[in-house]
Amino acid sequence: MSEEAKLKEDLERYFIELQNLQAQYEALRSGLDALVSLLNEVRIVKEELKILSTLNKGEKILIPLGSRVFVQAGIVDPSKILYNLGAGVYAVLKPTEAEEKLAEYEKDLSEDLGKVQKELAEVARKISIIQNAIRRIQEKLTEKRK
């Protein structure tokens, strides 16, 4: 096999590897965005929970149904919070217990976010290495054609 054929073969292999890494990067980026969104939501809920704990039975509040639609509701029992455990299962917790659960969830999300950021950095590093290898091979092929 000639050196030029070998370089072309290497170039093709690197392009495939680059495409795979870019797909992996995009998937990780989507996961990162989702984690950031969840983390922001948890932080907002923690603040709203603090406000809710200051309200009394019978007080009226507005509950958002979407970005522009609210419904007026009354506080039935501010000492009971429904906390989603997952799979359609809810627990009735005291506001302080719900705050503790949310703090744990926030910590877990933050740790997951850190892991995904590290993975993203590693994939970006690999992409850079592959791009440099592709550039070197293309330069060699250009020199051979002269």
C-alpha cells in the first residue's frame, strides 16, 4: 500500500472517529442542558417552598398552569407537602422534610452536572486531537500532490 493510500485510509478513519465524538459531545451537551434546567427548577422550588411555609390555612395563592395561565387556589394545610418520589408515587412531607429532600436532590444534580462537564471536556479534548491529526494528514497529502 502506498504512503498516500495509507494517509487517505487514516484520514477516513479519523473523520469517522470525529463524527462519533461530535455526536457524543452533542448528546452530552443535551444532557448537560437538561441537568442545568432541573437544577434551576429545584432552586426555584426551594425558594417557593420557603414562601409557602409562611402562609396560613385558607390564604389564596396563584398556581401557574403554564407560562401565561394561573389559577387561584387556597392553602388547605401548609404543614403537608406532596413530594414526588417517582413512578407516580408521592409522599406527604412536612415543609422542612421536603426542603431536605430537595437539598439532597440538588446535591445529586450538582454532582451529576460536574461529571457531565468533565466528560464534555474530555470529549472536546479528544475532538481537538483528532482535528489536529486530520489537519496534519491533509497537509501531508497536499505536499504529496505538489
